[in-house]
Amino acid sequence: MAYHPQTFTISAPQIVRGLFDSESSESLLLEKAACGNIRLVAKPEEWNKILWLLVNSFKNSEGKSLILGAKLGEIKKSLPIEFR
């Protein structure tokens, strides 16, 4: 019988909190998901919110985004979250 970890839904604010606050319960969820102990699922719109935050927060002195195309895809793939 195949093991299926318990699934939880997560939102963009929870993902951001988990990434930037290592003491938060959201950080623990991300860690557990990365280890395969639980499964995190988010709607595609949640990724769009994170994408907006990354593109608009990390800019050079000319106002151009420092994180573009392929790098954004790498970030999305590295998160232990299924966006569907």
C-alpha cells in the first residue's frame, strides 16, 4: 500500500511567512513538506501573488527587477508546494 501524506492547503501570506520567519508554524509546515511528511497544495493564484512580491521587491537602482523568467521558475520548483 502506497503512503499518501496528509494534505494541507496553504496561501501566499502563509508561504511568505514560512520563508521569512523560521520560528513560525508556517515554516514548520514548509519543512515537513520538504521532508515528505505532509503535502502542501496552493491555488495557482497564490503563486501569482508570490511572483508579484518577488518581481516588485527585488529591484536594482534603475527600478528593474533582479529576478526574471528562468530564476522565477527555479524558485517555484524549489518550493515544496503543489500549485494547482
